[in-house]
Amino acid sequence: MSDLRILIAGIGNIFLGDDAFGCEVLKRISQRKWPAGVRVVDFGIRGFDLAYAMLEGDDLIILVDTTPRGEAPGTVYVIEPNLLELESLDASAMMVETHGMNPLKVLSMVKSMGGQLKKVILVGCEPETFGPEEGLMGLSPSVEAAVPEAVNIVESLVTKHLEAPMEMIA
């Protein structure tokens, strides 16, 4: 099982309040000692770097990001995107988004580049403060309180995949 590859990718902008959720979760996760084959990378707003990293053929990719879905701030989501529906997204639209990224557009871009995504899970959090207000550093209290839950979820997903990789892929 030592040949299993897992990418844990943080996404977010530390200058946009709760958009830094993925960065904060990754900061805490990176302090843990992970087995060989597990990469922990805070991509911030570098969507192209994330897309290229996703071309490396990981067995599991866990994306951690702020995910506005209309629920109470601090709500944590675990979402498994339908990879078959990615063809309907316009990957070229991401080319103009140099300072932000939508995880689904990154996935679409990877597919359009010939990437073979096996399993992707998004661990997201509903933001309280999120938007164009540049310079709003720090998480809101509700999102800050959700960080430990997200860390536990990511650790659980990795452990489950390492213990039973075929069940996770199915």
C-alpha cells in the first residue's frame, strides 16, 4: 500500500477574510507527520499550480476551500464532485481568473488537459465574511470554530483511504 498517492490541497486567499479557510486548515494539517505518498500543499490562489499538481495521478485528492452554499456560517461540507459532469464546465473561463479560483473549474481544466482524476473530495466551509473586500485578514469566529472539524474530517478521509483504498475509489 506504500504506492498510494494522496494530495491534500488548500485553496484560498488570506486577504479575503473567510476565504482563508483552506489555508488555515492546511496550516494545521501540515504540522502532522503523514505517511509516504501523502502530499500537503497550500495552493492559496495558484489555480494553475493546483491543476498541474492534479495531473500527477493521485489516488485521492482532497480540496479544502471556502464553499458558499447558503447555510449557516461555519457549516462544514464534504462534497464529492461528479467528475463526469465536468465536461460541461468552461475550463477556458479560468484563464482570466488569475487571483481566484473555483475548484470545479480547476477540475474541469485538469480533465481538459487529459488528466485522469480518480477520486476528488471537497471539504468546504460556509463563509461569514467573504467577498471583494481586499485586506480583510483573519477568519470570522464561526469559520475559525469550524477549522478543527475540517482537520478531523481530512484526517479521517486519509486514514480511511489508506486502510481501504479500493472502497474509497468505488
